[in-house]
Amino acid sequence: MQFNTKDQTNRIMIISGVRLGLIFHLAVLATVVLLLSATAPAQQPAQNGAHLVAKASSGEDSTTSVSKNRRGVTQKEINMTELATAPGTTADDKTIRPFHVNIPEEQLVDLRRRIAATKWPEQELVSDASQGVQFALMKKLADYWVNYDWRKTEAKLNSYPQFITNIDGLDIHFIHVRSKNPNALPVIITHGWPGSVIEQLKIIGPLTDPVKYGGKAEDSFDVVIPSLPGYGFSGKPTATGWDPQRVARAWAVLMDRLGYKRYVAQGGDWGNAVTEQMALQQPAGLIGIHTNMPATIPDDIAKALASGGPAPSGLSDEEKYAYDQVAFFYKHGLGYANEMANRPQTLYGIADSPIGLAAWIIDHDSQSYDMIARVFDGKSEGLTREDIVENITLYWLTNTAVSSARLYWESKLPFFAPKGIPTPTAISAYPNEIDAAPRSWTEKAYPKLIYYNRLPKGTHFAAWEQPEIFVSELRASFKSLR
């Protein structure tokens, strides 16, 4: 049969249309399969032959037998690679999906390969850390890290009930452990940078089951620990606007979605910023907050610090100590924050090099850096070498070096300035925090201060480094609100 040019053109268009239609239907089929896999119930750590599943509407825990497919294999857990706002989820999707960490082995192999292949610079030209993270420390960290077993950390994370829920169009990952005590006080605890939910793992048991750890049943908490947007296993924002105020609103939604009508909040670092914003927004259920990094610096002190001059006269010993701490941080420790606040996208190097990422993370502040250096020198501290590298590894495996940095760009809040918090507030002042807030500044900054305590030891990572002290502080802080 003959075709003229016009007929040939039509024929080609018809065939192409058929082919495109076939491709489209195959793509749809593949998408459906992916969605079914991504939303399948996640296999939780076995408890009497059962695994935890979240009820879609209430967030309450229930148990069900492990389901199997036709080949007798348990359904696949939700993997971290399927996290960023899964296809089909929308801002009004209120379901709560179980979550289970399962990092593909090839990613772990690649991490070890990259550590071993590090292109090292020459050693620093001074005998201290004044030029930055020291060469000898990074060599020790690399030697330990290349042999570190992530699967131990993975098992630790998976020993707790974890979930994903979509809030304001973004998937939020959180750990949720209910106490056996029906009168437990719910608390939402927020980490900061360069932290993660790993910071709070040590305090979950003592808070939810205090009797087992030497406390009293009336000290029980229900514990909710979310990952900040762009951090850990939470989704990465695909548009601007996820500042501390928006995160605070999301946390209030999360607590309401979990059924909590009366709760408290805790945070340090960015966790403090989020927690304070919750207090300012005054969601109906929030009755009090606690922070280990309060915003207390008075205006006149802030102006003196900005000038770079000496401490004003007339300061008490506590005030002078805090002034010197912050002054040192402004002069020698603020570089990473300035870069992330101004040019977070520039940090390609720490997304591409594990050693670059590790150095960036452990150079947060001089006091915690010194502690980490002592750990890799073999000294006993609140943290271990495993503690340190598993947190860094979480950043690496989730590829959140840059997405986490953007919170500095998003926030326009004056970090250390008092906000006039209208909610009952408890403060724990750790001596080696960036700012060991003096009682005098704290009392002026928080008009509803219900608890204040200066601790004998502890750095920026309070719950992670000094979990026993931290748990005692939370118990004491909220006793009057129960």
C-alpha cells in the first residue's frame, strides 16, 4: 500500500503516539509499584512476634503480625531513600506511617572508600587548634571511622518506634515512645545543628521508664523527638520558608496529631529557637518549656559584644564568664554559622567529602571540640568515638550537609536576644556551653521563669554528653507543671 508524504507523516505520528502511550502506561505502573512499596507497613523491631504500626488517624501505637508476600518474605520497610515528600502525599495528608532505617550496603561501602581515598592537606603550622581542626585529630577520626559499623547504630535507631507524617507539605520523621504510666507528661524535644535525633537516644529510657533508672513513676514522660526539616530522615524542603517559626507551628500540629492536648517542649541550639517560637505562638496544649541554651543576653551587653571591646565594668563573676565565652565565640568560632547563614549552597565540599563533613561538624565550638579531641586521644568523656562518628555518619548517609545548613539562611532571629517568652520556662545552664547564662540575665529574659540551675559540667550537647544530669534537670524543671 502506498503512502504519500502526508500519509507517511500521519503514520509516523500514529506509531509515535502508540509508543508514547505504552511508555506512559509503563511509567504509571512503575509509579504504582513504587508507591505501594513506599507506603507498606514498616517492619519494627520484633516484640513478642509483633511489630509496631501507627494508626493513620490518631498516631496511637498498635500491634499486628508481620505480613508476608507470596514468597514468604516480610514486606519491605520504608527506606531512607524514599523519604523526601513521597509521591502521593499532600499537605492535608494526616496519616502517620511507621519508619524503619535500612541503609543500602553500597552506600556504606562507598563511605569507607571515600574515607580511605581522602586527599589530605598538610598539617597545621601551629601546635594548637587556632588554625582549625587539627590534622592529628582528623587522622585518628578517619582511622576509627573507616572501620566503624553503622549497622550497630541502625539497630539502635530501629529499637525505638519511628514514624513519618506529612505536615505542611513536608515529610517529618520522629521517634515516639510512650511511657507505660498513663499519667506521663508528653514532651517534644528538638535537636540543633550539628546534631540529630541521635543526640537524644540516651535519655529516652530514663524519661519514659524512670523507675527502671532509679527515678519515680510520677517522673514519667511520653517522648517525641522529631528530625528538623532538611535533617536526618525528615524530608528536605523544596522551597524556601522553613524557618524556626514554621517548624514551631509544625511541631504543634505534630503534638495535636498524636493526640496530646497538654504537653511541654525542650530544645537546645536550633531546638531552643524552635521551642521559644512555640512558646511565643502559644499553641493550646503547650504548658511550659525547658532549654539548655537560653537566649538571655541584654541589649547593652549585646552592643558591647558587637563592638569587639572588653567586658563592661560592673559585671558579676558569672556575667563576666558568660561575656568572655560569647566574645571568644564571636571572634573565633562564628565562621561556620556566618557561611551557612549567607552561602549554604556553596558547601559542596562537605557534601562530597566525608572527612570534610566531619571536620566541619566537630568544629562547632571550642569547648565541645576540645572534648572531642580528648575522646580521640583515648580519654574518658561524656561522648565516645562511636557517639561522634555515628552522628556524622547520619548526616553523610542522608546527604543533609547542605539542606541542614539552610536553616541558618532561613532564620532571621537574633539568636541570643531575649524574646519575652510568655510561657513558664525552665533553664539549665551548662558551664561549657557557648553562653553559660547567668541567673541575673536569665531572670530578666524570662518573665515566667519557674526553674534555673547551674550545672557542674557539660558542653553544648547536653543530653548527648551528660544524659543523667539532663534527665534529672527535666524531671525537676517540669515537676511543678504536672
